[in-house]
Amino acid sequence: MRNGHFITDYHCHSTVSPDGHNTMREMAEAAVRLGVDDLCFTDHIEPLPWDRWNEPPREKHSYDWAPMLAQFREAQEAVGDRIKLHMGTELGECSFAPDVADSFLDDAPPLDFTIGSVHCYRTASGEVNDLTWITSTDPAVWYAACESYFEEMEKLIDWGRFQVLGHITLPLRWAKELRGVELDFDRYEEQLRHVMRRAIEKGLGIECNTNRGHLPLPDGKWLKMYHELGGELITLGSDAHTPEYISCAMEERQELLKDCGLRYLATYDRKKPIFHKI
Ligand SMILES: [Zn+2]
Ligand SMILES: [Zn+2]
């Protein structure tokens, strides 16, 4: 407990991820120090080769789960029962090669939780492009990317082998943090409503990514919409890639969820949601 709040963090990365910096043990020990009650590791697994998105997809059944299991065991031994640890993953770009993603999941050890995320989109010429690769400061370029981003999210929902949709307003983050471009997502109100409605129908949740204390993804307007559409499955995740951001701004974001009408925060155990009153 921290400041009267049950603290969960359902989005963080260790060195099992290509862009992680600390082991699960280091992340878990930091989480204990920070008063986190329930931490879920969500390292990146991608059916496309990391950062070489236009190369052919990875071979089916080629994901090696052993490092994740080994690190998780080590972290668990280090922290004992001082914190609840869960093993999950952030599945990225699965809409681009769902058959490969299926094969990875078919080989998976028992997972508690999976996030389905889109970080890439298709350009007009059909290339797979990472949102972080956009160097333009022209909003029109970003909006064109967003159109494709939403199409990939629709395909991801069709595929559906995950528990929550990750950071559904991600382009806002990269446009602002990398290029200083303020996008207006009000123009995507219909797309966001459609995405949320379909997720709810399929029994999928969403996350509120606290984005290391910066702009929540999604923020209040869309969280309210999620609630009004009847959505009740929501996790909070920091997206920490280093220990200092673990559980960042969780009390404030719990208050935000409450202000938007949401009553429960979800954690997951073997892919089954557990609801915590906020
Ligand atoms: Zn992500
Ligand atoms: Zn992440």
C-alpha cells in the first residue's frame, strides 16, 4: 500500500526486452522499495524482427521463453512474498504476422497477462514504419500514420489473443515527446469509440499507460468514454524500462480513473481478471 492506495503496475520491461536496461530482479526489488503491491512484467515479444520491421517475420515457434522464465524465477526468489509478481508480455505488431504470433503463444509457459500493442503502421507504399521513426514535425504526416495505426489496431482486435489493448493513444506520445507536435485526437473520436466498443464486446480490456508520469495514454476524455460504453476492464501500467519509473504516478492515475466513473482496477492471474475497488 502507498498513501492509502493498492499499487499495481502492469506494464514494465526488463532486459528480456530488446530495449530494457535492468533485470527482473532489479525491477522487482525497486518495486518493493516503492511500495508496489502487485507488479507484472510485460517484456516485448514481436513476430517481426525488432527494429527491422520490414524484414520477413521471424520463424514460427522461434521465440525462446527460457530467459523470461529464468529471470522471473530469480526475481521471485529475491523478493519472496514482499510483493506479488506476475509474468506477462507485451505482444507488439501481431497484426503484421498473426500466424507467427500464434506459434509463439502456443509454445508459451503459463502467462498471467498479455498486452496487445501497436507501435508500427504501414506507409502509403506499404512499408512497415515505426511511429518513433517519423522525423516530420508536420501534423499531416502524423495524422496519415494514425489512420493506418487504427487499421492495425482493428486487425489486432480481430486476432484478439491478449487481455488488454496497450496505450491506445500512443501516437500522441511520440509526436509530442520526440518531435514537439501536439496532435488532436478529437478527430479520432469515432475510431476510438469503435475500438473500445469492439474490445468490450470481445471481453478485452484496455490499459491506462501512465507513461512514466507524462500524458496518460489514454487520458481522461477517452477513459470517460470507455466507462460510458460500459468498459470495466482496465489496468494501470507505467511502461517503465528502468527502476525509477516503476509505479510512477499510480495514485494520481487511480484518482483519474475514479473521476472518469471507473470503479475498479484490474490485475490478472493466469489471464483471469481480479477486480480491486478504487
Ligand atoms: Zn508499447
Ligand atoms: Zn511497453
